[in-house]
Amino acid sequence: MAQDAGSFKPESGSSPKDGAAAADDAVVAPASEDMTMREQVLDIIESILADSDARSEGARKNLRALIEARPDDPERALLEHLLETRKPPGSAAKVPVQREVASLHLESSDTARTVSVPVSHEVREGIQSILADKLLLTAFQPVHALPGGEVVGVEALTRFVGEDGAGADVWFNEAAAAGLGTELEIAALHCALTAAHDVPDNMSVALNLTPTTSNDPRVRNLLAAAALAPDRIIVELTGSLESVEGQTGDDGLGPLRTLGLRLAISASGAALVSMERIEQLRPDIIKLDRHLIEGIESSDGQKIRARAIVELAREIGADIIAEGIETAAELDEVTALKVTAAQGYLLGRPSVHPLDWSAWSIRAQTEAQPAG
């Protein structure tokens, strides 16, 4: 899981937004969790109002009127805009699921950001109470190959914009405590897969799910119906790995893994389970998390542990990704370990803007071209 508080599996802080010129600037300083909630909301409002599609002019006029009526409360203006411009139930595309489907609509003209969320009938009221006044967004953080540095993938990280300003970790924890953790994870997955339409085709997309949610039939249906080819999808299992049935064979993610879907686990999880469990999972990717990376250049213990995990990954034929890279010294250390790829604030902060996602790819391609 990435160094970010907004992933499907919450992780706090570093211990867990036109035109070509604007896109280049966004690569240098894209929107991130370091932005205040007010800054994120203003950034989203600006991107909606910048849309030139004539079909959504009415929605933009509505948003401008709400902002004029609430000049000191843009958060509320944005939320009212999304609720007032949501589409009628019959207009949303249906997602194949194996349970009765209802739809919680938080759609506006900015359809890449807000999506129809499939929920089972019996939990509709509960999930609405959590999400009804929330804006669910997906940010992506770039993953860079080493040692070359080209962007080879992104990791999906969930964002909520609400009046209380609570982080994603708070909402995932509260949903889990209310018995709605899987419903919220599936909502976030649906949102991420919708946003992934704008991720360049040469990039993989990593999605964080708990083992329990990854076994839900709706997850397999969503992933199978996604526009992404299976070999572009990475599912990272988060939380406890003590119960990991259904990741191979004919159940859970097994059929999709045979088609190329890759499974990832974090090193913190790998360190807490037996080799028998790792052998059972046969992950395609093992991640070195921020706890292992922070200050690794000056800690012999961390170097030894990281080296052991790298060797474990090689033994089972898995790639290894270092996450939470914040300093050049940390990057030098993981490069020396010959890890497959890396991500972190030093390399690229999470962004909700498709222009940023494309610019990462364009910049990597430009830098890879020989001089002269």
C-alpha cells in the first residue's frame, strides 16, 4: 500500500491536480494530501468550471450560482452541486453483480470523478448514511521503474471531500466498525476503475483490497468487466493475511490471475505470516513499506531486513516495489538493492487530475529518448 492516508486500506501520513505547459507544471507540484481540504475543493471546482463541453454548461452555471450564494463555504457549494446535478437512476450504466443492485448516485457533469455505486439492497440505508454527503474521488500515485525511472504504473488512492474534512482512513475504519467495510471498499474500487479509463495504456493500476473483500463475488465481476486488461491490474492485499483463501484456483481472484492479474502484498504483512502462507499466496509483487524505507541509509538493521525481503521475492519469482520514498538517500539505497520499482513523494505525489497521469507518461517517454 502506498505512503498515503487515502488508500483503500487506510495508512496514515508517510507511515501509510490547461494545456501542455500546465500539465508539465502539474508534474512538479500535483495535488496531494498535503493540500488543505479547502485547497482540494477549490482545485476540483476550478477543473469543473474549466470544462468546455456545451452539454454540461447548465451544470456549470448551477455550480457558479451556488458558489456566489456561498462565497465563504465552497465545500458546501460543491456538495450541493453534486447532489442537485445527479443523474436519474435509470441513466447509470449497470455493473454486473451477483446480488440485488441498488444505486447511490453522486454524479455530476464531472463524471470521471463521481460514479454510481452498486450496493446490495439490505445495506442500502447504511451505506447511504456514510456516503450520502460525501464526494468519493480517486487519486493516482506514479510508480517508477528502477533504475531507469520511467513511470510504469499507478496506485489508486481514495479521497473523500466532506464538510467534516475527515480523511479516508477515518471513513474506512468507521465503515468497517459498522459492518460496511466491504461495501465501502467496493464503492472505492468502482470509482477507481472508472477513473482508470484516463490512465495511459502503458501503465498498470494497483488497487488495494482486504482479503475478505477480494473474495466477494462482486469484486471479481467488477474487475472482469473493467476496461483494463487483466495484465494491467494489480490487487494489493492489505491488512491481515491470516485468511487468504480464494486467491488461487477457481475461487476469488484465481481465474483473473490466470489471465494476468497480479497479486501484491506488503513486506509488513509478509513479515507477520509464515512462509507456508506466502507459498500459498505466491504473490507476484512484494512491497517494502515506509516503515522499512524511512532512514534506511543510516540503519544497518533496516538494510538487513530489506535485503532479506528482496531475496525472498527473488526466491519465489516476485517483483519488489519500494514505497514511501521521500529522500534521495532512500532512493539510492533501494536502487542499490536492485528493487524492481519505487514510489513516494520524492518521485511523484498522488493526483486526481488525468492531465497529471498523462504527463507522467509523456515526461518518462521524453526522458527515455536519447539526446541529440
